[in-house]
Amino acid sequence: MSSLRGRIEYESFDFDVAKKNQFLYEFTPEDVKHLSRLNYVDLEDVNTSNRTKKEKEYRKSKFFKNLDVDISVSGGAAFRTASVSSSVPSDLRNHISDLNSGYFLELNFSLFFDEMHGLGFHANTFRSSASNFFTQNPPGGNEFTGNVNSNQEINFYGLSYQNRYLLSNQKHQLTSGIGAGYVSYDTTDAYSNENQSFELLKSTNTFGVYASVSYSYQFSKNWFLGAQISFITGRLGDVKVADEFSGRTFDIPDPDSLNRVNLGLLLNYNF
């Protein structure tokens, strides 16, 4: 009866190596020999060491088979969320507000271990500029009246944990991620009037947290197009200032927030 049950179940069993070995454990050696004579099993598979080796090979092949690589680029508008104190003169406040708005570009590389879970690497850059005429007291300097041109660059490099959801025959893809990494901050302020011109270079680096959500639609084989919103947070701390006019370099405390929201389009290629 046991052999007959084995024959029936084995014929209708949709099995792979791991399932096959698990199935064989249910039978006595006599059952296995009988199944072997009927060409239903290979006795070599029953050998413990050979079975263990095959199971490992199966699991390894299944793991690499499930690996999924996504590469995406995104870009669009970006906004620093730090507020400007009302005590700051209006001309300078407008200049800072202009610098808080710019654009971003981001490169993402994600490795998914299954349909839902994976790790991501992100490289994000934010650029903005502003040019205004006003009176200001530059850090470490005297009162200055003239034109000020500022260029700001903030870069983020980090890792994240990724969640992915594939909907409607896998054509709709929803991805979210949260992680952390390194943030660099660089700003060049160029002061000029009819009497003088000089630059102040401000730079620092800090720790940042990254979070993102994106939606994309498969419009061609392996290609997805969609939208992304991401958020990067950090705090400046001490900023190193290089004064070209005086030749001095000094640090100033700056509690300003680097919090930023990015809104843009996303182009994704799935391997």
C-alpha cells in the first residue's frame, strides 16, 4: 500500500530537488528500492551527502535566480524646508529664499532579493543659485553693499532598505525606501561692487537620513517611467569659511537645517 501510494503521489507531484528529497523521507528503504525498480527515483538521490549537496545547489541557484537589479535616474524640482528668521533683513531673506529652491538629480541602484525586499544605493545632488543687490555683513568682514552671486551644492550618498510592490501583471511598480548616508554642503558667495570683489567659500559635511516613494509604469520591456518624491534631512553644524579677500579660513556655527524635498520624474531599467 505504501509503495502504491508513493507511485501515485510521485507521478502527480510537481517537485523540484528540495521537494523530492523531502518526499523521500516519508518512505522506508524498501519503499525507495521498489520505486527505484519502477524507475520513479534514482537511488543515488537517496544518499544523504549527495542529497545535501543537491539541496545546497538548488537553494543557491534559486537565490541567484530571484535576484533583481534596478537602475534608475530621476530629476526635477527641489526645495529646502528651512525657514528664514524674520529678524533677517528682507533683502538677505529674499536671497536665502532663492537659494532654498533649485533642482536635483539622483542615481539609484537597487538589488532586490525577491519581489518585495532589497537594498539600494543613492547618489543625489542639489543645485541652486541666487543673485541679488543688497547690504550685508559677510562672516568675518565689514559691511558690504553690492551684488552677491551665490551658488549652492548639496550632495547625498547613502544606502537604504527598499520595499517594492508589483501590481496589475507587474506593469505598475510602487517602491519605497528609507536609509542614511553622507551629506556634503558647499556654497560660493561672490561679492562685487565698483570698489572690490571677493569670494567666500563655505563647506561642511554631516550625517543625513533619506526616504523616498516612487511610482512607475512599464511602457516597454524592462523600462519603467514614473514619478518620485524623496526627502533628505541633516543639519549643518560648524561651517568652514574660506575668505578670499582676507586670506583667512575660520569656522562659524550654523544651526541651519538641510532638510529638503525632491519632486521629479523617474526613468527605471529593470534587469
